[in-house]
Amino acid sequence: MSEIFDELRAALWSVWHRRWIAIAVAWAVCLAGWLVVSMIPNSYESKARVYVDVEDYLSKQLGIAGDSKEQIAQVRQTLSSAKHLEKVVTTTRLGEGLTSRGAIDAAVADLEKRVKVTSEQETLFEITAEIAKSDLSDAENAVLARDVVQKLLDIMREQYVIGNRVGISTAIEDLDRQLDERKAELEQAEQRRLTFEAQYPDLVGGSDSLSSKVQQARAEVRNVEADLAAAESGLAAISGQIASTPRTIAGGRDATGPRAALLQAQTQLAELRARGLTDSHPDVVATTKQVALLAKQAAAAGDDAGGAPNPAYASLVAIKSERQASVEALQARRAALQSNFAALMASQASEPAVAAEANRISRDYDVLRKNYEKLLEDREALKTRGKVEDKAGQFRFDVIQQPAVPQKPAAPNRPLLLLGVLFVGIGAGVAAAYALSQLKSSFATPQKLERAFDLPVIGAISLTVSEAARAVEQRRLKQFAGACAGLGAIFVILLAIEFVSVGAMA
């Protein structure tokens, strides 16, 4: 512990012995540092706070509202983009005297470091600009900081409020121009289609339509042939019934005899078959058995002289006539369909080039029509959105804190820098004095000499100072104190100047 104390005493003595070197170095460092601090321009900071209202119920109801939060985030991100900052540079004093592209880009890059857009909440964010131009006065820098923030607000308002409406109007004009062009093309395509259809009516709609017509015609022929087969079968059945039914019946004196009963049963059987019941139907089967039984009874009873027309036979003949007419109609229908089917097949086989042309015309017309309808829908949607935004904009920007001219500089903290320079100067002086003491081969204490040479020190001679030397030493001490006081006085004066200048700005 004593060795450490001796080393500290030796160091202090070395510095004190070279105190004039220390104070000279301190003066030089402090003056240079204070000069540098005085040349640092003041930075003035201006800020604005903006609230964004994202609730737009009318746009949501109409289905034209986008993702509000995402668009607000995009506003915050793009507001400090190079494109917008270049507008700020060219429209404020930041762009004075800048003519080359490189100088403007450098100014934009510097401004990008000094502008911040931060979010306080989802719908509240802050715009801050810090300006420090060395060629402008403090008052001019303060005004310029306010102007930069104000310009950013103007850009935001123009681009995201007014710009939306202008963009919608421009988009509607573009859509109107495109609609006129598409309308002319659609009319030409429609005229080509009508001309082609008048020349080739079978190929209306292209080869796909022709193929569908062929399939439809083939299906119709099959259906008619099936109906014709059923009608011919019914005609054959009724013919067989007519063959087994007598034309007349005996008109005996007994109206209630077997012949009369047979006549009634045959009439009932004819009515059942006229209703379309088959021979396997229970009623038809029962009536047929009854007719057979009555026929045997009538045969056993014998024929009466003369006879009357059989009503069942007349009814069956009428049914046969109807079924014959139906068969003839179906045969005519089948012939017509087969003729049409043959014509369609001939068109499909003999006109491949024409069919390809029909496909192309039909395809072009459909594409143009769909494009025209899509553009028409887009235009109407944009018109609706424009009317909505005229009455209630999708976003409402409310500046709750207007940018103001700052009264005090935000940076640098000159009092702290001046104090730091003073400490650095004093430390540099002490370090310089101590370093010089280490370069010279002198020893501050006998113990240090003994440790250096590892030899015993017999004794030390005290320094005897005369009165004249003591007076000189005291005068030098006063001079040294004056030098230290002068350094402190300059520091105090600089602080006072700083406070006075800041107070004058406020």
C-alpha cells in the first residue's frame, strides 16, 4: 500500500513540477475543442402529430373499401421515401443552389436521416424533422424545420386524400377511352359474325355449335324412332283386336240374353284398351275371360236371324285410325330429322375451313364481348367509389399537432460539450506532463531511486530555497493560478453566451 502511495506522490510531483506544460496543453486542447464546438451548427427539430380515421362504413357497405390498416402502414412507410423527400428538397430552402443530380441525391439522403415517421398508435403517428444547415442562421434553420414537416403533411394530404380522387378521375377517363376502342372492335366483330351467319346458317356459333347440333339431331332421330316403334306396336295390337272382334252382333228378342251380355262385355273391354291398358292388366284379364265365357254361352244359345253393328268393333276401328295417323306423323317427322341430320353431317364433313373460320369469328366475338363487359363493370365501380369519396373520404387525416417553429435547438448540447472539452483539456495537460516526466531520467523520491538501481541510498540532500527564490516561486504560483482561472473564466463566458443565445431565441 505504501508503494502505491509513493507512486501516486511521485506522479503528482512530476505533474506539478511540469505544471506549465500541463496548463499550456490544457489551454491548447480547450481552445481547439471549444472552437470545434462553436462551429457545430444548431439542429432544430419540428414535429407534427397526425390522427387517421379509418372507419368508413359507406365504403365497406358498397364493397369498395380496402384494408385500412395496411394502407395506413403504407402511408407511414412511403411518406419518408426518396420520392417524397425529393419533393421536399426541391420545394424548400434545402434545394437552393442544387443543380446537379448528384447534389440533389445527396441532399435527399441527408434529409432521409433527419426525418422520422413513428407510430404512437395504430391510427396516430408522428412526423419529426431535424434540420441543421451550416450556411443558415439559427432562426432560418428553425423555420426550415417547420417548413419540411409542413411540406410532408401537404404531400400526404395531396397523395392520399386529393390524389385518390384525381387518380379515380384519371382512371375513369382511361376506361372511357378503352371502352370506346373496345366498342368499335366489338361492333366490327359482330358485323363479321352476322355476315358469316347469313352465308352459313348451319355454322352459327362455330364448329362446336355445329357438333352440338349434330348430336342434338341424332338424339332427336333416336327419340322419334323409339316413339314410332311404340306407335307401330300399338297399331299392330289394335289391328289384332279388330280381327278378333265381329262386325255385327245378333239382335235377338231377349235384350238380356247371352248376346246382349256379350255385347256389353266386349264394349267394356274395348273401353279398357282404349284407355291404354295392356292385356296383362287385371281388369283387362278379367274382362277378357268374361267375354270368352259369354261367347261360349251365346254360341250355345244359337244365332238369331239378322244382326246389329257391333259398337266394340266401331270403337276399335276409330282407335286404329288415330294410331295410324300418329304412326304416319312420326314417320314424316323421322324423315325430316334424318334429312336435317344428313345436311349437318355433310356441312361438317365438307366445310372444314369454313368451320375453322366460324370458330375463330365466334371466339373473337366472345373475347371482345367479355372484355367490354368487364371494362364497363370496372368503370361503374370507379364512378361509385368517386361519388362516395366526394362525400366521405376513405381516410380522414386530422392534424392534432401542427408543426411549429422550434424556439430552442434540439442538438447539440453545447453546455455539456463545453464541459466535456474542459475535462478533456485538463486531462490532456496532466497526461502530457506525466509523459514528459517518464521520458527524463530523474527520480522524485529516494525510494524510487533505490528500486530502480537495486542499491541502497545513503541519504538525500534537502533543497534549500532562498527568500528570492521563494518570492519567484510564489509569483509563478500566482501566474499559474491566473492561467487556471483564465481557463475557467473562458469556460464560464462560453456557457453564458450559450444560455443568452438560447434565451434570445426563446
